[in-house]
Amino acid sequence: MTENVTNGVTETVSETETVSDGTRRPALPDLRGQVALVTGAAGVLGRGIALRFAAAGAAVVAHYRTGAEAARDLVERIEADGGSALALSADLAVEEECHRLVTEAAGWRGRLTALVNNAGVQPTQELAGMSLADWRAVADVNVHSVFACTQAAAAVMRAGTGGSVTHIASIEADRPAPQHAHYCASKAAVVMHARAAALEYGAYGIRVNSVSPGLIDRPGLAEDWPDGVRRWQAAAPAGRLGRPEDVGDACVFLASPMASWITGQDLVVDGGVSARPTW
């Protein structure tokens, strides 16, 4: 471990570490003393984000809706590694559930310093046959839960010493894909919500940003979508799919003192795909 001191802020960082797939990850800022709530932590991406917060020393609240077993496994993994974690369930399509989740998360350690709004859905459906109920089913989880969880978390954070909120958006926020109209629109709304929330909550020491991932690998993806994976790998300047840890590292950075003057921004984590020309 080494210590860096910048403008009176001391950060303890590890030199390097090995993550689940055997790759070496860069040093993480020290988030000991922080309590982070990660929504949708039972999924592949949410699990990766939660593990990176735990690796940085934060106590982690892992939210789930239906993945109780996966959430328990995540908590056990974090605790086995010497960390602290709690699993909480909530249906984030219901406003009251969003507020209850945040209240319980903050009550666990008496504070909440970071929120990652990761929970979301990504169905595929053509616009021509889409009903308003179909549209709302995506918006309720992808947009409305972000609004409600952020509002609840900000009320806790402004009563303390501030904090960080990070929305997981997508590069599809400005690069539409067929049969993803409801998803793309929801992620565009999430990016703009982060900017608007940053404007209004900044005076209370609350920073709000978004992270827009590209294609993130998961078990079975190459078998389920071989053509898409090949095309992505060919298009990405970095030459590979993203890993959950890539997004997790971005979220940890935004929650750390290293990002103390970063708010209202969208951090794209896509291996460079967005840099490619479209014609």
C-alpha cells in the first residue's frame, strides 16, 4: 500500500490486484469509511461494480429485486475477502420502495456516501408493435427509479457531508439500436437527469455523474450473440469487450476524492467504440 497526499487529502492505494478473470487491475483509491448502495447488484454488471467498491474498502449495500441467491452469494464473497456487505430487496418500479431501500441502506451504518443507480432492463421490441405499457415498463425501472433513489439518497447526503451519485447509462443514449427505442430513450434521460441533478444538488456537496458502458461481457454472451461479439471486437480500438470491473473502476473513481471537482459529466467506458466514424 502507498499513500498519496493532494491538497491535504490523503488516499491510500494498493499497487495492483488480480480480479476474478485473472487480469491485473490498477490501484484503487481508498474508500474506507464510505457506504455505497449499488442497485441491481444481483446482475453481472452490478456484481462487478459492488466488488470493486468492496475492494476499495467501502461497505456495500447490494440491492436486488428477484436475485436473492445471487445477492447473498455476493455478500458472502465480499465478507470472505474481509469486507462488509448487506443485501436488501426492493421493487424499484415503486417509488415508496426506492425510498425505503435508501432509508434502510443509510440506517445500516448510519450514513450513505455513494449511490450507484445500476438497476435496469433492456428488452427488445419494435416500435410499431410497442404499447404505452411496454414503454412505461422500461421507463419505470430505467428512469423513474433513478429519479426516486437519487432524490432519497440526496436527502440523506445533504444532511451529512455530501456524497456521490452515479447513474449507469449506456452508449445507446446517443447511438440508437434497432428494437431498443425505449431503452435508448431511457438511457438518454438518465444522462440528462445526472446533469440536472448535479446542477441542483451541487451546493450540498453532492456530485452526480453518469457512466455509459459499451458492450459488457457476461457468461454465455459469445454463444448467444456470436456475430455481435465478433463485430464489436473488430470495431473496438481496444480490441475486446468490456468487463464489469471496467465499469466498477469508473464508478469507484467518481465516488472518490480524486473526482471531487467532477460533476454533471458522462464518462464513456466502451473501449473506444464511440470514437469510430459512422460513415
